[in-house]
Amino acid sequence: MAKKKMTPSQKRQAIWGWAFILPTMLGLIVLNYYPAINTVYQSLCKTGDFGKGNIFVGLNNYKAVLGSAEVWQSLWNTVKYAIVEVPLGIVIALILAVLMQKKLAGKTLFRTLFFLPMVCAPAAVAMVWKWLYNQQFGLLNNVLHTNVAWISDPKIAWISVGIIGVWSIIGYNMVLFIGGLQEIPKDYYEAAQIDGASAVRQFFSITVPLLSPTTFFIVQTRIIGALTVFDLMFMVMDKTNLALNKTQSIVYLFYTYAFTNGNRGYGAAIVMVLVVFIMIVTFFLQKLEKKIVYYN
Amino acid sequence: MDSISTRYKINKFITYMVLIIFAVIMLVPFVWMILTAIKTNQEAISVDPFYIFPHNGWHFENFATVWKSYNFITLYKNTILFIIFRVICACLTATMAGYAFGRLEFPGKKIMFSLVLIQMMIPAQIFVIPQYLMVSKLHLLNTTAGLVFPGLVTAFGTYLLKTGYQSLPKDLEEAAAIDGCNIGQTFLFIMLPLTRSSMVSLGIFTALFAFKDLMWPMIVCTNANTTTLSAGLAKMQGQYGSDYPAMMAAAVLAIVPMIVIYIVFQKQFVEGIATSGGKL
């Protein structure tokens, strides 16, 4: 009925508009929305032998997944990884970004260096770190004169992997912080200086609140990024690693079941657990945003 | 006066020290990667902290050996094709959709755009199994088309370009209409060139994402001749994990091209990532 009222100009816009969005919308439906629903369906099925056919088994996969100590352990491992990567990666990046606000020689060089890991394949980064961490021949144990099993001692392997994550992400967080800092008007600092506020006071009274939208954005994207970590884990933690169970992330476990073992129903159920977990985290983050983020 | 200037100097000194310490931490893995790559395996595993530099000559031939035995030419070719097609698909579909969402009015626009936004909030892992099954059914396993498949369209890019088009002044279209342009011509000749910076951001983002991606290439390209650099490295590590100089030489070969591109187009990279703020 609305169509009859359309002027020729509106009609043209409607035709062009739909023609322009059609490829994207079709793509999203075929490549994302259908797969999302299909994963839910698969999580209710048992994968037939030789990958043939799905047998509907109801909630059996969920019973198995939720009753599996391995799944809960890997979820906890993922959280532990996030506890290392997210705060450290953000605090260090913020310090560097604030320092880079000053007039310095070689600023571009520093920025280039800090951002460098962002353009490297995580597979390569993980290989180098694995070599640095090597218990017998690694640089770290050599320099420190220690004999620590950095990545195969279940007690510390999660920290070691987390540190690779921090090293990889500092530059990215820093660039986002620099962007946020540049948007804070300079006169606030000048006014504060006239009032005799110290640099520390200025940081906490001006920088922190006015930077909070940027900080929140980074916190949110990094938490979700950390909860879905895969590349570093996969490259660093071999199947034979003694610390595998106490370190592997949930996405790694999903990959193992769905693609190495070909048990897609079980893998799909693991993904659903991850999705629900991320949704809960996102929900609380949104609540938090209203309370602590300062939008002027 | 004097104390202020000394305090200023101390301040600056501390700033430099912190930056330099972190710069060294960032550099050490790269330096060690290169130094290991030019050693013999025997040197690499000699447990002496003073063997930092190779002392039996610099074995650049490690690169040549790795280049040949791991078929790096194929890996480069696969990765470049993968990146190029992903970038073309993303830019093409996203700029069209972004223009429609940002500048045109049509029925159903709000609902369709909410589908774009919702996609961005769903963890991508939920798409992987069915995407793999589709690629498998289409007989695209171990092909570039299979690699590109999930990236044919991009919700994030659509959102990014929509914001880009929205920020353009309104009178542009009116002027174009007076000159007799239809909507297609207005888009192609007037609006599209003005969103170049958003397109560059999306292109860089897409290229980096494809280059760094590990799971998808491992799933769809199990054959060593069809896979990408990232997934190729994973394969090599599984097979020859204890030949450290070879591993490091392979890692260097895999990351050097992107580092060179990054250093040349540094400004675009950093700005592109900062303005798009995408989840990499």
C-alpha cells in the first residue's frame, strides 16, 4: 500500500537502494544467517559415520559438552588468557600512548615499531615465541640462567601464552588510544595547568574520563577477541604438550572436535556454549558502559 | 627556573627510557628470528648466551633451502590471490551497500541494516562448520574460491562505508541530479571517489585479516600446494618443528612482504586501523 503513494523519485531510490544492498544481504543470509541457524541444528545432531548425514539426537551433545570437564577447563583457560592479555595489553598501551603525546624525537619510529606485530601473521609470531620459550635452547632460559618449562608447565603456560598475546596487541591498542587522546581539547590541560594541577592529577581528572569511550571500546573488543583466541594457542600448544589441557582455549577445543576429529555435532555444541558465554559477557559490558563511560 | 628545567629534563629522560625499553621488547623476537634463521642448527641449539651472533658465517642459504623445500612461490601466490579477491569482493559489495544505507531511502532499509549490525555482534566461530560444509558441497575445497568464500560480503565493511557516505554533504546529490545524473551515475562518478579513505581503510583491514587468518585456510586448504602462508607455517611446524633455523627462515619469509608493505604505506595502515577500529 505504501508503494502506491511513492513518487517516481522515491520509486527510483527504492529500486536502486535494493539493487545496491542485494549482494550484501544475500551474502549475509547465505554466509552468516543460514550458517548460524545450521550450527544450532547441527548441535542437536550426531554426525553420521564418514561425515554422512545427521542423526537427530536432541540435547545429547549439550549433555555431553556441559558434563565434560575438558570443556569447562578450556572455558576457564580462555578466561585466564583474557585476564592476562586484556588488562596488561590495555594498561601498557595507554602508558605508551600518553607518553607519545609529548614532543619527542623519533616518535614515528616508535609508533612503527610498536605496531609491527599487528602486521605479522600470528602463526609466525607464535613460532618465534615458542623458540624463545624453548626450555633447552631458548633465549629466555639462556639469558635468565633458568630452566623453566615456559609453555609445557601447566602452572605457567597460560601466562606465557598470554604474554605473547600482550606483545601482539599493544601496538593496536596504542594506536586506538592515540586517536582518542587527540580528540581531547588541549585547552582543558592548559586550564588545569593554570590552576596548578599536577600531571598525575591531570591524567586522572581529564584524560581518564574523557578517554573513557575509547577505553571502553578497546576493552570490549579485546575481551571478545581474547575469548575467541585460537591462532596463538594452536601454534604454541602441540597436541603432545603436557600443559595442553590446562591451557587450550575453547575455540581450540572446538577446532579439535569439529575438524581434527570430525565430530561436528559435538563441535557445534561447544560453539553454542561459547556464543552464550560471549552474549552474557556482552550484556554485562553494556550495563557497565552506561555506568562508567562518560559521553559529553 | 633551574629546577623546572631539570625536572623537565628528567621527565623527558624517563619518557625516552620507557619507550626505548618497550621498543627493545618489541624488537627482540624479530631480531632473534633473523639471527636464528642465518645460523646452522648446531649453532642455534648451542646453550651459550654469548652465541648471539652466528660465528660460523652467516648462512643465508637457509632461506634458499626453505624457499625451495616448502614451495614458497606457491604459498605467496595463493596468499596474494586470496587477499586480492577478498579485498575486491569486500570493497565492491560494501561500497554499494554502504551507499544505499547511507544516502538512499527505501522500504525495508531499517530492518536490513539491523541485519548488518547483528551480524557484527555474532561470534564468527558459529559460521564455520556450515561454511565448511557448503564449500565442500560446492567442490571448492583446496581452491582460492573456497578460501575467499566467507569473505564475499562484509557486514563490518558495509557499516564502515555507510558511515563514510553519511559524512558527505547533502548538496552533492542535488547538484548531480540537476546535471542530469541518475542514482547510479551519481554513486559511481561523484560519491564513490569521495569515500576513497574509507575504502582504503576497508581494503587494508580486509587484507590484514586475510593474511593473518589461520583457521579457515587450515580447514579448507589441507593440501600444501593450495594453502596460504599462515596455514603453511602451521604445517611446517608440525613436520619439521625441531629444525629451528629452517623454521625461523620460513617465518621471516612469511612476514617480510607484509612488513615491507606496512613500512611503505605506514600512514594508511595506522590511520586505517585507527579509524575503522575493526576487530582484528
